[in-house]
Amino acid sequence: MMSEKKKTDRRVQRTRQMLFNALMELMMEKNYADILVSEITERANLGRATFYLHYRDKDDLLASNIEAIFEQVAERIRPLFKQALLAEDTVQGRILFEEAQQNSQLYRMILSGQGGMVLYNRLQSRFAELIADMLEKLLLGGDSPVEIPLLANYLSGAILFLVKWWLENDMPRSPDYMAAVMQHLIRPGMERVMLLDLDWYEGVGR
Amino acid sequence: MMSEKKKTDRRVQRTRQMLFNALMELMMEKNYADILVSEITERANLGRATFYLHYRDKDDLLASNIEAIFEQVAERIRPLFKQALLAEDTVQGRILFEEAQQNSQLYRMILSGQGGMVLYNRLQSRFAELIADMLEKLLLGGDSPVEIPLLANYLSGAILFLVKWWLENDMPRSPDYMAAVMQHLIRPGMERVMLLDLDWYEGVGR
Amino acid sequence: MMSEKKKTDRRVQRTRQMLFNALMELMMEKNYADILVSEITERANLGRATFYLHYRDKDDLLASNIEAIFEQVAERIRPLFKQALLAEDTVQGRILFEEAQQNSQLYRMILSGQGGMVLYNRLQSRFAELIADMLEKLLLGGDSPVEIPLLANYLSGAILFLVKWWLENDMPRSPDYMAAVMQHLIRPGMERVMLLDLDWYEGVGR
Amino acid sequence: MMSEKKKTDRRVQRTRQMLFNALMELMMEKNYADILVSEITERANLGRATFYLHYRDKDDLLASNIEAIFEQVAERIRPLFKQALLAEDTVQGRILFEEAQQNSQLYRMILSGQGGMVLYNRLQSRFAELIADMLEKLLLGGDSPVEIPLLANYLSGAILFLVKWWLENDMPRSPDYMAAVMQHLIRPGMERVMLLDLDWYEGVGR
DNA sequence: TCCTAAGCGAGACGGTACGTCTTGTCTTCCA
DNA sequence: TGGAAGACAAGACGTACCGTCTCGCTTAGGA
């Protein structure tokens, strides 16, 4: 019936998975730019020609799997944003740093730029999207005095740089501590901005 | 007597300058990674061999001039931080966005990653250093409840992402507006954190 | 009982025939060396894997069928040699050129080298063998003053080059004419050599 | 002045010579078709990329040097043809076989087809040209009853196959002997053909 | 009539050579 | 002496073709 197709598909899927796994492994060890196709295939126990059967080049391999990666990451992170940033407690923030801790190698690789600009930019923009979604839900259709993308980018920069700094310095504080500081740094400003009224606009030549 | 030496030196300086200028021009046009040494020398009207007379490779050319670049940038930005972040008014912040506006091509190139991770990371860390310096001066030897590098990285992420978003979206707001929003977002949190007392530490398992 | 085998055999034979036909067709169109296995199987409406089910490679396909080809050619040519070279008339020689004319594409392909050196060499050596056989029969057990292989190679070179020239120049003369010239060129020398006596040997340091 | 150019030229010439020498060496050892570009450059102590700096591919290397080779060969052989084929004595013919003997490896490689069809065909056609030139000079402007290219091809086939047979059988006879047999085989026929008169044409439907 | 073994198509895969491209080194000459 | 010109080695790239393999489909014979 369709088992024929399925078997071939599975074999192909397995090959692609092995290639991507090899790439990810290598990205943990060295700069993305310094990784050779032959290193990838060697690590994946595949012939170099096989690589080109599936992907045009190294960037294609990354691009073709990057979204799946971020979908996983987003899946893990999304629930954290439900209340995380504006909540009284710091539970959600703590979970964020714990998540970073558990996959510290991955996040550090991406955030420190070892995975290349494409990966870095994709993580950053995906993160900003997640935050924007969250902000919109919080507003429940109400208008924000300041445009959401601006706020989302501010938040993503603030949070990511905190995580980056934390990971690059080998996590010198507890997730609890980081979450608390983050909360204190971010929430007051967000609350202030959300409450800005129209009068304020006039003064700054929007 | 030594005018001969001097002339030679000047000639060398001129050659190096032309190489770096060519690189900067090219970085405005395409990804750093895609720029060839031959493109640089061609644009500089020099032989390719001449390049290797002065620099080991493309990265060396960038690295050898990057600090000079950032010194200029820092020189322009440093005064802005004197009071910028904690001041009541938004004058300094406005000047920051105006600076970004005037050299928008350069900053956009760097912040969007077109100049490569090295340049991006160097800008980011240099920026964090500037902020850290400023914070230390503000404290006048007094202790900060939260370590300065953490705060400096938070601030640099927050500010740079705001600038990045602004430039990538073709500066949809006035520098005034951006400075005001930034001020509202950042200052309350900073004030809160600076006032944290020791009691607070106990709760979060430093 | 054996009809089972037979049917299978026939199917296999048909497949092999189609592969060889495809190869022969392609050899008429382009250099043997430039022909791809995939071109052969495509032309034969077979899968590429099927090719390797029957032959090791392209050379194997040719080698495995080449003898059959030459058997056919030899069958057609053999009778011509009965008296051809030493006869008074040129009937047999004319038939030779007529044969070449009828299969001009094939012979031209082989003789001009389009079929590769293997085919060319095989035709040449097979042709020399045919001539050697003929010479031996003519001698009826008597000794030749000059060794037969030498003569056979001389004759095969002389004849094949005449045919080759004729075909490559689009047969500018009639078979009659070619046969007559060939006769005049070859017969006197052959007669002379056949009549050489032992005295002659002494002078040339056999 | 021009010594600059000359030095570069010489270096290039030397590189090309080394490549060609390596190819010739390899052609003595194995089939032309089986020789790899990397084998050539390795033998020539050059990088593979350097090969492509000078030649498009293996065939180009051969083609670009083949004429020089044949010019040398022709230079050595041309004088032999002054009287060789129609003279009473066999001196010239003996010299031909002695030439073949001295460069037996080269001629055997070419004639047995190890050097590929291109080389074989080029030698054969160049040889026929030499003979045609010689025939024309012999006729001193007088007309030949049979067109010269036809005769030249007959002669080149006859002679080359004799040489080929002789070399492939490890020169079982003396050059003297071969020259004498060749003379006996060829001269009577050539004389006969040269004396053919017009009456003869009518019978064969030119 | 079914069933079973063979021929075959499809296509993934490892391997090898190709021809191209860019890099970094070197040498020779010129200004 | 600095720079231009350009030959060269090194080595990764992406492509092409090869020969091998596995997996099902088809089909023709024998049960």
C-alpha cells in the first residue's frame, strides 16, 4: 500500500536527521563558518555526495532544519510568557533561566554567535515574535500606547542579553536570582509605558 | 634625512587606509562573509599581493581597524552617557538616536549582522563597557546592590535592540520619541534595582 | 520442463539485446567514450540498475557482444577472400567495397575510431586473422617465403585504410574502381613476395 | 626590457613541459583513458589546480602538445621518404624501421592505441600527409593516374600496420629484413598503378 | 488458480574524479 | 623599498557518473 513510500521516506528522514545532528554537534565545537561539509558527512557516517543529494549547501541544511529547532524552543518557552513578565512573582522568569541552564550549550552557542548570524538573527526575531504575541494577548484587544514591536524588541534584547551574559559567565547566579533581577529591571518600565496617556505624545513629536 | 622614512610611512598608512575603506564600503553592500580579498584590493586599486603585505587575512584587516572605528564611535557616544540613563530629561537619549540616524548605514550594517559576528560582538561588548564605566562613575565608589556587568549587559541589550529595530524599520519615529520611550522603559527599573536592600537577597538564594 | 528456463532466457536475451542495440545506436551518434550508462538504459527503456544486472560496465556490454558482431561481419566477408586478392578479376574486391557501402555507417564508425580503440583493434585483428586463414589455404600446406602474419597484417592495413579513406570521403569512387586500384596495388607485390627464393634471404640478414 | 617577460615565459614553459612529460610517461604505462589529472600533476610535482591554469582538461594538454610531437617525428621521418618507397635499394626503408626501433616504446604506445584514438588518428593522418607530399614531389607536376590521397592512405596503412605488427611482436626480424619485404610488397604495385593508362579507366566505371 | 521466484524500476547511497574557486605564498620586476 | 603582476600549492566546493544495494511491483511458470 503506502508502506513502500514510507520506508523510503523514513530512510531519507533518518539520513537528513543524521546530517543535521552532525552539524549541531559541530556547531557546539567550532564556528559555523569553519565547519566543512566533509566534516558533517564524516561525522554522520555518510558520503559527501549524499549530502548534496539532500541539501544545496551548508546553509541550506541549517535553514531547512532551523525552523523545526525553533519550533521546539518556542514550544518550551511559550508557556513561560503567559504571565512571566508582568506577574508579581518570578516563577515564570525562573523557569526561563532554568530552561537556558538545561540547554546551556545550545543557547550559548547560538547567542554567542558561534552558530552564525543567520541562527542568531532567527532566534532573536523568533523570540521577539513570541513576546509580541504575548503582549497582544495581555492587551485583550485594547490599544497599547506604544507600538508592540518596539516593546517586543526592547524586551527580547533585554532578556536575551541577560541570558547571554549569564551563560557566557558560566551562570554565576541562581536562576531565581536572575529572574528576580530581571523582573525588577523590566516590570516597572513596562508598567510605566502601558499607562502613558495621550497627553504625553504631544511633547515628543511622535 | 628622515623625510624619506616619513614618506614611506605615509604611503603605507595610505595603502592600509584604502584597504580598510574598501572593506567598509563592501560591508555596506554585502555580507562580510561573502567579501573576497580580491574584491577589496580591486576596489582599493591595489594588487592582491599587496594586501598580504599588510594583513594576514580579511579578519586581520577588520580586527586591526575595528578598535579605531569603535574608538571614534565611543568618543561620540561616551558624553551621551554622562547622565543619559538616569536623567530626568531625555536630551542625552535623543542625541544617541540622532547619532544613530546620522550614521545609520554603519550602525544598521553592524547591528543587523552584515558585518559578521566579530564586528557585532565587538560593538556589543564595547557598548557594555562604556555603560559599565558610566555606572561606576555614577556610584562614586558606592556599592551597587546588583553587579554592574549584569546591569551593563541588560542596558546594552535593551538599547541596542531598540536602535536596531528602529534602523531596520527605517526610523519610523523621531529620535525624541524613541528617547522618551527608552527613558520610560529603562529608568524605573534601574531606580528600583539601585534601591534594593540586602533583605531582598535572602529571598532569592543568591 | 525446460520451457521455464527458456522463457526466462528469452526475456533476459531481449533485455540484453535492447541494451546492446541502444549502445550501437549511440555509437553511431557520438564517441564511445562519451556515452553514459544512463544514456544506454534510457534509450533501451530500462532502469539503470538493470544494466548492472547483466554487465559489469560499458566495456563489458561491448565486449560481450562484439564477437557476435564480428562473426556476422566475418561471415559476410570470408567468402570474398576465397580468391579475392590473387584472382585475375576484381569481382571479389568489388563485393568487399559493396559490403562496406551497404553498412557504411557501421564500418565508418568503427574504422574512424568512434567506437573506441577496443572495437577498432578487434576489427583489425579479426580481419588479419581472416586474411591469414585465407593465405594458409592458398598455400595448401606449402611454405610461404615470408611469414603469414606479417603478410596478413600488411594486407589488413592496406585494405582497411583504403576502405577507411573511401568511407570518410563519402565514397567518391565506385566499388569497381576501388577494387581495381586495390588489385593493382596489392597483387604484384604479393606475387613477387610469394616467389622469393632462399637466395634472397642471405642478403638481408634475416 | 623584455627579460621580464622572458623569465615568466620560461617558467610557464617549464611547467607545461613538465605536465606534458608526465603525461607521456604515464601513457607508456597505462591507457590514456585511465590516466587521471591528479596522476599527471603528481608525477610533474605540481598542484592539481596548476594544471587547470594551463589546460582545460587532459585532452587539451595532449592536443596542445601533439603537433609539436608530430613535428619532431615528421622531421625525423621526412628525409626517409625522399626515395624510400620507389628506390631500388632498401636503405631508406631500413632507416624507417631503425627509427621505429629506437623509439619503439613511443610508436608502440601510439600504434597499439594506448594513447587513445585522437593520438592514433593524428599520427595516421600526419603520416599520410607526409607520404602525399612525397608522392607529389616524385611526380614533378605530372599527373597521377590515381588520386594521390588514395595512394597515400594505402601506403600509410600498409607501412604503419607493418611497423605495428613488428613492434607488437617485439621486433622478431631485423630492420633490413622488414625493409626488404616492405619494398617487395609495395613497389611492384605502385609501379603498376603509376603506369596505368586512360584506356584502363573505361572498364571500371570511374 | 494461486504462489512463487525471477526480472525489473526506482532511487538512496558511497565513492571517485572532475573542473572551479579562493586563499596565502612566493618570485620577479618596476618606479 | 613598496607595490604590481601573476605563477603556484593547497584544499573546499558543488557536480557528474559510477557501481552497489534494498525494496516492492510485476509476471510467467509450476504447484
